[in-house]
Amino acid sequence: MRLLAQPSYTGAYDIDQDPLWTHTPQALPIDVLAWYQCDHLGTPQELTDHTGQIAWSAQYKAWGEVKEQRSEWARQKGLTNPIRFQGQYHDHETGLHYNRYRYYDPRAGRFVSKDPISYAGGLNLYAYAPNPVEWVDPLGLMAKIACPICCDGSHGRSNKQERLRALADDPKQPRYVRGWIRNELRHIDTRNRRSIRLPGNSRKSKSPGL
């Protein structure tokens, strides 16, 4: 996401300066330089500073609710990160995520308004995606698989496994999804498997459409 402008309302309101198309970009000196470290969905996991140290990090729940941590350097420099799921910008005042065409509530795992493209985006007009581990919705219109190669089950990462574990007790997931993950966890406990597979990654199973 490229941020064109973020208005400041500290002074008197001027309607002529409010629309985005009246904004004239100006080159500004770089006070702080940091690098994004993202997961397979494009969700920021860490920001590292010029020395390679972690300046900002996040722990996400399955549907995007986040617990942030900042280093002392980041606090001194005023470094923050409002970017969340792909295409989302965190609004500090409401706690919602601006998702281009509508707002997303990470606590509920749902959009707060109907899909602007109606049923062309799916039967549930408020749904974010079938699951938040493989799918993204950068515009708030229609979900899609973020990276088929990364999400085929053979390229799992620890963060992905943690989010899959969280889905086992997520009431917003269908019963068959929760049952599948719990069964996978039992196989891990008995050392028959090392990681959670997604439905359809087993030769003996039929994908239920997760």
C-alpha cells in the first residue's frame, strides 16, 4: 500500500485543501528509515531499523487483532506501523481497519458494512474471507488466495502454524474446519505428524473447501 497523503486537522479547516486531488506531493527529508518483514500474506510481522534490530513487531490473532511492541529507538523516533492485513490501514480512533471500499473489524473478523459489489463477492456480504491464513481481500470487495505456492501446506512457517492452531477454537470457522484442525493437532500430539496440513493436502482426503 502506498500512502499518498494523511491529512492533519490541527489547524483551521479549509475545504479547498481537503480533497485528495488538491494534494501536491513534496519531497521530505528522511528522518527514520525502516524495513518491513512480512509473512506469506503480505502482513507486516516486524519492522527492522538501519542496524537490523527489530524496531516494531506484532502478534496477530487469527482475524487480524494485533498486539504491538516497539523498541526504545522506535519510541524515540515516533516510529509506528498502521499497516495490517494486505490493503488495510489501522484507524487508531475506532480500532477499525480502512480497507479501501469499506472498514474491517479485526475483533469480529467481519466488515462493518455490506459488500459494494453485492453477491458478486460471495454469499456473505460481510465476510472477510473463507479463512485468514490463505486468503486476502486488499480492496474490501472480493477475497482471493494470496499465494498458492506458499499456502499449499508444504511451505508452512511457524507463524502460519500458530494462526492455524488459533482457528481450532474460532467460532467463526465452520465446524468441519475446526474438526479438521483438532484432528491434525491430535496427530501432532501422538507424533504422527509435525505440522497442521490444510484440507486437500492429504492424498486420502477430499478438500472441504477451506
